[in-house]
Amino acid sequence: MVKICCIGAGYVGGPTMAVIALKCPSVEVAVVDISVPRITAWNSDQLPIYEPGLDDVVKQCRGKNLFFSTDVEKHVREADIVFVSVNTPTKTRGLGAGKAADLTYWESAARMIADVSVSDKIVVEKSTVPVKTAEAIEKILTHNSKGIKFQILSNPEFLAEGTAIEDLFKPDRVLIGGRETPEGFAAVKALKDVYSQWVPEERILTTNLWSAELSKLAANAFLAQRISSVNAMSALCEATGANVTEVSYAVGKDSRIGPKFLNSSVGFGGSCFQKDILNLVYICECNGLPEVAEYWKQVIKINDYQKTRFVNRIVSSMFNTVSNKKIAVLGFAFKKDTGDTRETPAIDVCKGLLGDKARISIYDPQVTEEQIQRDLTMNKFDWDHPLHLQPMSPTTVKQVSVAWDAYAATKDAHGICILTEWDEFKKLDYEKIFENMQKPAFVFDGRNVVDAEKLRKIGFIVYSIGKPLDQWLKDMPALA
Ligand code: NAD
Ligand code: UDX
């Protein structure tokens, strides 16, 4: 029986390993983590992450060929293949701070693998890492290995949160990079044999190590670039009377461009896009390519601009002040169908509104009050981009409340901001909401989820990103 161990039981390690266990009953999979609460949750009925379909997969395999444990060393020692799926956040201090990936967790995992191993192993980079990380990892492993042989593979993960199980069941591609040596080819084949249990052969791509590592950064940069492109267009649409949904549809009909990932929004969030682009920017700078670095940096700058533009639009529409006005924030997660708030645009929008002394009442179906308070009080690391908002002071904390549903959040509010595209926000009783709000009542739709015409008929003043502005908004232009 092949034994797999995955270091890191997070958003990637947990779902990915659960699907491998489900699809490969003859493989024993252990997911290990240093976080005791995380592992306890994986072994309970309340999994540590919300992901549609995940519960079902875990229930089918847990205790059979899928195990969650804090005994990291034991499972690493026994494994034939060790996946490393630890976090690789942006460095916050020292050389490359604000851009480079922090590989502290990766390095300590690699040192531990070298320390505890008593047999040859394939070590798989599942985390997103800078190009050439495999070379550094090889050095750590071989310098500490006591004669044991390690083969390093790069097998980046392309799942998106909210659709992780679907993406893992039917990936567009699985990418495996390895050394172009007989041992390297054999290691690639061993990993390919795992995926080929359910992924068609033509979707398993094999490349050299550096192409695999760079492809992950490139894919995220291209995806984020599409969003920044459509968001840049949304500003021009508002200025000209064009409708961004119509523009995206027309542009996406070109088969060379395609229709996906062209939804204008308040800005992209999530743990990957910003971090991976910053990482790419840093790698370009280190390789003497400042023009290329500057090109990709613009993707983040437009994303920051879009969040700032949204806050400015709210403030200017409401007579240039939201001081002491109640604003309901519907949605805090970075996208629907997840409780994840990492880099969610809601943090910047809320901090922007609090900066203008608004009182905000937040409702999200999956994000806890504790998480929201933590996100809003955390000191956001600022690199050289404009949104260096300060953490909230104790007085500002009092300006934030968390509601148990959308009706409670919007009661007596002056305005509503929709920041996550949860399906339930489309189906709310907006007549009832309107009755219970201060007048004039505003809706600022950061995800284009509501039927703006219907809401206008009820009496709301509605702002939808990238859509023609109504007279009220035209009369109160937002200052960028
Ligand atoms: P995460 O923070 O949810 O999980 C990482 C886990 O690793 C944590 O539970 C942490 O306790 C554990 N860990 C850290 N150091 C450890 C060590 N030395 N030993 C044991 N456990 C350790 O992160 P994530 O979202 O799963 O992301 C993991 C990697 O995958 C990152 O590099 C990320 O860029 C990449 N990625 C993430 C996504 C996504 O959608 N979240 C998608 C593709 C790729
Ligand atoms: C992303 C990549 O899609 C995935 O392949 C990679 O493995 C991890 O990073 P994720 O961040 O989980 O996945 O979600 P994604 O669906 O890409 O959305 C990222 C952000 O972009 C969200 O805030 C989302 O709301 C926003 N978005 C997405 C838009 O604003 N418009 C779009 O058209 C699509």
C-alpha cells in the first residue's frame, strides 16, 4: 500500500488529500498539522473549513484510508510520498518584505523531513512557492539526509475555494514538474499514477520543475489581471454610460478571450492572488526585470483603486459624510460559498467607512463575529500601495456590530453595501428592508447581484459597479 503524508491541513491540504483518499482506496493518506485545534476539528463533525461537498468526502474515507493527526514526525517517517502544503504568506519583515514569499514554514517542514526520514521519499511541493524553491529544498534535504534519497516534485494546486471539491474531482489539468533525470522521471510517474486513478491522462501535464513552479504564479497573475482589466473598464463604464455587464459579455463572446472571470466587482480578495502577484513582482525585480515587475504590480494597484473608488462612491453619495450613519455590510467572505476572509475586499471597505466614522453592522452567513473583529483589528501590512489603513482603535471597535441576518443588519441603516455575492442576497425581501431603513435609502452593490431596477422602483437609490448611474449619483460625483 502506497503511503502518502501531507504536511499542512489547511484549505488545500485537507480537501486535496480527502479527494485523493476517496479516489484511491488503495492509498493510505495521513494529513498532519502542528495546529492541534485544526486537527481536532478535522476529526470532528465540525470541519475547520466550509466547502460545499467536503463533509461528504471526509465522512466516506476518514478512519478508513484518511487520517488527520498531529503526530507529524511519525507519519512523515512512514510515508513514501510527502506533500508539503503549508502556508507561504507574504514576508512582513526583512529582505523582500511586502513582496517575497515567506518560506519559514516550508523550510522548517523540509528540515523536519530530512531529520526524521529513514527511507527514500518523494517530496511534493503543493504550496505555491517562488520559482527555484525546489532547488533550495533539495539543498536542505540532501545536506541533512544521512544518505537517504529525495526526489522533489512541483505539483501546484489550482483549486478555487467554494468549488474545491468540484475542481479536485474534475481538474482542468494536474501539473507535475520534476527533474529531467531517470530518478526524476520515475518520481513523476509515481505521482502521475496516483492522479490517473480519476484524472484523464491528457489532463496530467508533466514539465520541468521550474515551469511547474512558475505556471502556478503565472496562472494566478493572468486570472487576477482579467479581474483588474474588467474593473478598470467598470470605472470607464460609469463615466460614459456604458454597462460593464454588456461590455464583458460582448468581449467574452470572442472565443479567443472566453466568458469566464469577467465579472466586475468591488475587487478581488482571497489568500492567493495578491500574495502570488507580489511574489511574481519580487522575482522579476530580483532577476533584473523592473519593467515586467511594474506591469504586474498594476494588477494590484487597480484592485486597490477599485476598493477605494467604492468607498468614495458611498461617502460622496451620502452627502459627503457617513459619520455616525449606520451602514449595513452584507457579506464579509472574499467570495460566496466560503467562510474564508483572507484579503477580503470587505476589510478595506469597512476600514474605509470606519475612517469616515460610520457605524457598521455586518452580516455574513459563514463568517463568525470573532473572525470579523480579528480581521478589522489586525494591523494590515502595508507595502508600497496606497491602502495602508490603520488597525481600529478601541473606540472604533465599538462602531462595528455583527448581525445574525440581513434584516437585523439593515434595520435603521442609511445604506447597504453588498460585498459578497451570496445567493441569499438576491432573494431578500427588499420592500421590507426599505421600510425599516432611514431615507433616502441607498444600496451599493459591489457584486452586481441585485436587480437594480426593481430596487429603484421600491424607492432605493442604487449604485451598481460599472452600470449607468442614476441621477442622484451623477449629481454627487465620487472624488477618487
Ligand atoms: P492554510 O493556512 O489554510 O494551511 C496551512 C497549514 O499548514 C496550517 O494549518 C498550518 O498550521 C500548517 N503548517 C505550517 N507549518 C507547518 C509545519 N511545519 N508542520 C505542520 N503543519 C504546518 O493555507 P492554504 O490556504 O491551505 O494554502 C497552503 C498553500 O497552498 C499556500 O502556499 C497557498 O498559496 C497554496 N494554495 C492555496 C489555495 C487556496 O485556495 N487557499 C489554492 C491553491 C494553492
Ligand atoms: C484562486 C484561483 O482561482 C485558483 O485557481 C487558485 O488555486 C487559488 O486562487 P480563489 O482565490 O479561491 O482561487 O477564488 P477565485 O474564484 O479565483 O476568486 C478570487 C477573487 O476574485 C474573489 O474575491 C472573487 O470574488 C473575485 N472575482 C472572481 C471577481 O471579482 N470577478 C470574477 O470574475 C471572478
